[in-house]
Amino acid sequence: MSIEQVLRDRLSQVTYALRTSDALAETCADWGRQLAGVLAAGNRLLAAGNGGSAAQAQHLTAELVGRFRDERRPFSAIPLHGDTSATTAIGNDYGAEEVFARQVDAHGRPGDVLLLLSTSGRSGNVLAAAERARAAGLHVWALTGPAPNPLAALAHRSICALGPDSATIQEVHLVALHLVCEAMDLALARREPQHLAVTPAMAPSSIGAAR
């Protein structure tokens, strides 16, 4: 098989994964409206992941502190892996599973959003952060691979992307993050921020066909 054919097949996989993420636009629009309300009320977003997911978490926080497209005021958003001194100190003193959870204890406040990214939905440090955040009254959102998985089960809201490998899943996650940013900016521009409340609609759910 030629390199070109391999790449065409890869593009087909991404297209398929996007098409099978049911109601992706609707879910991202809802997240964007809710995030507009959370941030406009003075709360913050915390985000975390490992490896490529860490890079995507930091991509999102940069869009919120800076801007996605149009000019607007900055919002508080912290990538929990971004402080290398804290991350390595916590890992050294308390173990790898605590590197995000302890920072949730430090930075998280009731009403904040913790967004966790994991292609497997099984990373121990991400699961520990989700558990700690729920106990502290944060709203836990997750971007994962195919459901069911432990992170989707712990999160209040989740987008579970279908894909044959981590790269494809991360590509769907990046699209989802940009959609959330665009929806949030539109909600802010229209002065329609919706304050996030824990309701039956916030029960654990996932977007994407289950296997």
C-alpha cells in the first residue's frame, strides 16, 4: 500500500469518527453555553490529560485566557500539568496518581469545571482527579474514547469519540474543543450565559455510539 493510500485511509477514519459521534454539534453547543455562564460568573476551568491529551488541555486553556477568534475579556483557565515544579513535586512525594487530584484540591472551587481528556478513559491520575473534583463540588466533563469506560462513568458529562486508535480519538477531541470555544464565544456575544446547575440532565451520559 502506498503512503498516499495510507494517508487517505487515515482521513477516512477521522471522517467516520466525526460522523459517528452522535449529536456532537448539539453537545458542544450546550457545553459552550454552560461554560459561558460558569466563566462569566467568576468561576474557572481546570483541565488535565496525559501526553497528547495534556497538549490538548493546554490548547483549550490558552484559547480561554487568550482568545479563540473574536476579541473578548480573558477567563481563568488552568492546565493542571502546566506547572512542572508542582507536578513533579507531587509525583515524587505522593505518587503519580495524585499529580492532578492534589491540584484539584488546591485550585478547585464549587461551581468550577474540571475538563479531563483521556483516549482510554482509564488513566489513574485522571480518574483520581475526577473523584476528587466531584467530592469538592466541581462539574466534571470528560473527553474520552469509546464508551463504556471509567472516566465517562465518573463524569457529569462526556463526549466519547469512536476511533480505531488514540490519534483518531484525539483528532475528534480537538474538533470538539474548538466547537465548544466557538459556542462559548457566541453565547457571550449574545449575552446568553447559562449558569451551570446540577440537575438530572447532568447525570452521567456519553456522546457517541457504544460498543
